[in-house]
Amino acid sequence: MGQPLQWHGLKSEEWGQIGPDSRAYVAKLCRKHGELGRPLAVDYMRTARVDPVQANHRLRELSENLELGKTGLTCTVHDSELKKWCERHASEIADSCDQWTRTAGVVEAWRYANKRLAECGLPCPEMPKHPTKQDFAGAFARIFDPKWWRLQVRKIQARKIEAVAREIQLVHKESGIYASNTTVNRRKAQKARNREALTNMEAVNDAGEAINLLEVAKTSMANPVNRRAELMVRIKGFEQCAETAGHVGVFITLTAPSKYHRMTYIKSWDRVVPNKKYQGFDPRQAQAYFCRVWSQIRAQLWREDIRPYGFRVAEPHHDGTPHWHLLLFVDPEKAKRLTEIMRDYGTREDGKEWGTQRHRVTVVNIDPDKGSAAGYIAKYISKNIDGHAIDEDLYGKDAKNSAERIDAWAAAWGIRQFQQIGGASVTVWRELRRLKIEDMTGKFDLSQEQAEKLIDTWTAADSADWAAYTMLQGGMTVRRDEQFIRSQYQPDGLSKYYQPVQRLIGVAVSGLCSMVTRLTRWTLQKAGTAEKNASHRARAEHSRAFWRGESVQEWQDMFGPWTGCTWGHGGDTERPAPFSNVADYRRAANAATWTRGNNCTPVQLCPEPSPPGGGAMTDGGGLYGP
């Protein structure tokens, strides 16, 4: 269904390596998968050298993995065709569910919708065990929405393409490092679409002020430069807190067991070969493994009253398998026990395989004499965002190009790259930076001590002093509900999927007072709408001012002086003096017409018939005769 991206095919000598009976079969399956067609054919030939029958089965399975359910739509289909596909299926299901609801009830309509979603290869919206009317309304609102379909299908597309690319050895150091070229190109196209959409939209507030969304994005955390700068400020702040408290820094790397790695790099050979221990896990499953291990470590640390703080960075190996870097600060007396716990839980799964103790958990103690902790992790932050100030990555590739590929990898698999461990809320930090000093002074019923602490906390956030901000909020290991200032939300109705919405409105100070940081509501509209509306309002206001009589000169310039019967000279040799105010003009204009001509369509008169004998009719004529 639909035209996928162009398939480049095989050369004649390559076709010769495929058996004559299998050529039509291979061409049929490979052709419909666009730019993945040739890699699929190459993988087929590689497998057929060992077992031709297994090659046929493998190609069929890979081809099915690249299709969306039983619809025949491939993952490499063009985005314009995908939009039409989503709109059509959403509309068909909406019409059918409406009929099912009227004839058999909402439960049967829900079963029908589940069946159709399964046929399309989409997950069904989550539903509680005993759903209410609002639960059904929210689920059906998603299923009937083409935008929800596009979001789900694009996510499935990216992961299916990348999973097959890893399986046929397109993701590794000697091919597409970190992510396949197909995924990287799709990510570039997605960013181009997003940029165009932001350029064509603007946000407007109640006062009529409009801002282009692209300009808003450039000033937000969506900008890689801003994101990198804020991360480095926070990391440096934690390091300053550790120096003040006498804590030490530990840099720990967690690596997944061998069964999660598709390819392996043999340094002595300088070659990449398939990993024989690989068991088909994708990067998302490897990330889930790390999250599970970290939850166990965190629970054990809590039981032993060890409270580390710092940052975690998730980045891919050359074959796309993630690994974790953790920069943690801890009491020096507990640092040894921290590393013991990390090694214990990090090596429990498949702990007897070769290289477990050496590679699965590596620990580096930060020595201040050799360099700062922030400087040690800075290269990992930069490499995973935009490659700033780095020439090459670990594998000798261009850092900026690697950053683009890592971004595509994280977007395809939905992996969170950076996470803060411990410390104060960054949401409150960002909200405080929206305020001005006059927004806080003399407006709240606080004690002198509380008011001074509030001003100090705002000053620390406004001056980008993460260390001071963290200490004023309660310290490096403060709980969220114990912070001096917390974020504040309020109910904001229901979303278009009938789910309750909590809107961030500002911050609350120790439950004593609230500071609203988001005073203005913004709505989205097409770019240029505000300018057009302002132009229309200006013309309307000018017209109203004109007829209200606010400019005598403008009336005289437009119509000339009033002569008593018409505008202009009227053929008189002497003109009367012009009126002194617009009110006289308006009264005169209302009292007399501006022209003596008649603009109506002239009446077409019928010619009078001639009397018999050619004589003239002398009486009783009328318009149409007697």
C-alpha cells in the first residue's frame, strides 16, 4: 500500500549469487521496503551461503517485522501516505463504532475498536478494570483522532526499522554507528517538519502580543545549547556542594550483559563481528534492565542510609546498546560501600560469563588534583547533545555527526539521556528565573527570616548559582515535600482526551504563600494571524475615528470644501467658506445627496406601435398602448 522509498536493487553479479528459483521471491519482498531493500537482500545472500532455506524464512520474518499489522503498510512508506492512511482508518473506525454503539452498546464498540487496532498493529489505549463513561470517552477520543494515530505509528515505525537494521548488521562501528542511516535520515526529516511547523505557528496572549514558536523554541530547553549549558551549571553546582560538605566524587559505568549486545568490537583485530551470545534484545529492553538494576541499588542504598547525589547519562555503544555513566558524590566514609553495592547488583545477571568483573561495572575515583568532576563528565554531556568542543568520539568519529546520530538513537527508542539524582527541583529553579525582584518584595505575609530566605533563593536561581540554590532549598539530599519552595499546580479542566489536566502556575513557599509565574494564557494560531488582526483593527479604528469627526482637515483633503449643494467648486466662481468643524460637514452630508446622477439601471421602454396605414397614434397611446 502506498509508494515506499525507492529501492536501489542489486547489481547483476549480485543477482547471480541468488538462486534462480528465489530471485522473484527476494525481489518481491525487498522491493516494498524502500531503502532497506538492498540491505535485506545482502543479508539474504549472507545467510543463503550457509542455509538457503533458512535465508528464505529469515527474509520473510524480517519483511513481516517491517509491516504494520495486517494492513500491508510498510514502515518505510512516505510520511504523506502515512497521514492519509491514519486519517482513513481513524474515520472508518469512528463510523463503525458509532453504528456498533447504537446497535449493540459501547462495550461491543470497544471490542470492535480493539480488533481493528490489533489488525493495524497499534497498541490499544489503556483501560481500567472497571471503566467509567469518561474512561470510554477518553479511549474512543484517542482512537478517533488521526493525530493520535500518527504519533503511535511513527513511534512504531522508528522502532521497527531500527530493530531490523540492528538485526541485519546495519548498526555498528563500521556501518551506521549508534543508529542506522535510515533512522538518522528520518530524524532529520522529522526535525525539518517540526521546524517548519514552528515557523508557521505563533503564540498569542490575551493582550494580543504574538511570538513566533520558533523563536520560543530557541530560548527554551529544546535548544541544545541551552540544555547543555544548564546541565553543566547543575553539575558544577553539585561539585561545589560536595567540596563544601567534604564529599568525594565517584564515576561509575554500568554495562549490560553480553546477551543485550548485537555486535562486538574486537580491538586486537580492529573488526566488528556479530555477537554469538546475543538473544534478540533491543536497546529499550536493555534500558529497562538498567532501570531495574538501579531501582534495586537505590533501595539498598536507602536501607543503609547512603544518600548519593549527582547525574546519570545514558549513551549508546557503537551497536546501539545503551550503557550508563553515573557521577555520584557521597560521604567519603560510605564511598567504598557504595561501589560494593553497585558491583553486587550490576553483576548479578549472567555474573559468571567471561569479563563480568572487569567490564560490567567500572569505577573511577575523582581526584581533584588531576581535574574536576564537572570537567570529567563534560565530554559525555557534550557528546550526547551537540558535540561542542569535541573533535572525535571514542570510536574516532566526528563528534558533531555522532551527536546527531545519538539524538536519532534516543528519539527512536524513547530513551531518557540525562537524569538528576538527588538535589533540589529544577522545575522550581526554572520558575524562579521567570520572576523579577519586584514580584516578591512586600507582597506576602512572611516573617523577616522567611522573606530573606526567599530573596536569597531567588537570587541564587537568577544568578545561575545551583550550589547556593540547592543549599537554600534544603540540601543535596532533600525530599521533594521538604523543600523550602515547591512547584504549584492547579486543575485546568479536561484534555481533548477527557483526562484531567494539571497546569503549572507558579511556586509555593513552605505552604505559606504562592507566587504565580505564569500570569498569561497563550493560544496557538497560524503565523501572521495576529498581524492581520491588528491591521484590521487599525483600519476599523481609523474608520470609526473618521466618522466620529476627529479630523476636519482629513475631510477637506478627501472631499474638498463644502459649497452648499455638493462637494467641490460646483461651477461657482466664488466658493463659500469651508465649515469650521466636522459636525457641520456631517450634517450637510446627511442633508443633501453627493451627486445628481442616477446610478440605477435605466428602464428599457418598448417602442410605440405604428397605427395601421402608417399614421401616427395621436391619443390613448400610453407606455404599452391603450
